[in-house]
Amino acid sequence: MGNIKRAILTIVAIIGLITSVKLTVIFYESNYNPYALNSFCSINSFIDCDGVAKTPHAVFFGVPLAVWGLFLYSFILFMTYVDKLRRFKLLGFLEVFKNQTSYIFAIGIIAFFISMTLACVSIFEIKKICALCFVTYFINLFIA
């Protein structure tokens, strides 16, 4: 993988990680803290991150979607540097990842299709959108 591509993927994945951390905090605050104030991205009745986080659609297999995002962007960061990591003697088992860009592309495509499904659920079923969620949707599109 070229240095420019690696640098761009690193920056995009770090932005995704930061956004997912903030979404995890918003999920926790809106669901488990009765004294929490509205988040900065709860602007009106349509653009309402807290309202989206309170719905059952914000959880998959009992885990908030924001935490799944943390795993996704961590995995993309890992795959971005797997060729450097496998040079270490103890990490020789990483040799199975021959073409890391294929893994990143495949995960990016899957994440993008999941993002588009979540966007449709958000707009058409919940009738609210989460601005930070849409940031992650564009990040997934860029990764794909």
C-alpha cells in the first residue's frame, strides 16, 4: 500500500474513531443519564441525535451501533498497517493478510450498505436524523 493511500486511510479512520467515540457518549448520556443535557447535535425535532440514540434501532445484538463503529474503524486502522505489523517476529501469523486493501475495500462496501440502510431507517421510519451518524455514513462511503 502506498504512503499517500495509507495516510489518507489513517486520517479517515481516526476521524471515524473520534466520531464513534462521540456517538457512544451521546448514546450513553441519552439512555442512561437522566440528568444529561441535550447533545450539541440535537438542533430541532428533525435533526436530533439524542432522539435517534433513544430508539431501539441504535442497538444491534445488544451493542450500540456507535461501539460497532469503534470496532470497524479500529479494524480499518489495523488493516492499514498490517503489512508493517507482520514484520515483527511474534506477529508472523498476520502473514495471512496478503492484500490488505481488498479487506479494507470489502469491509468498506459492507459498512456503506449498512450505513445506507440505517439512513433510510432514520429518515423514513424514525423521522429524525443524527448529524454525526451521517458523518460516519460519508466516511464509510469514502473508505469504500
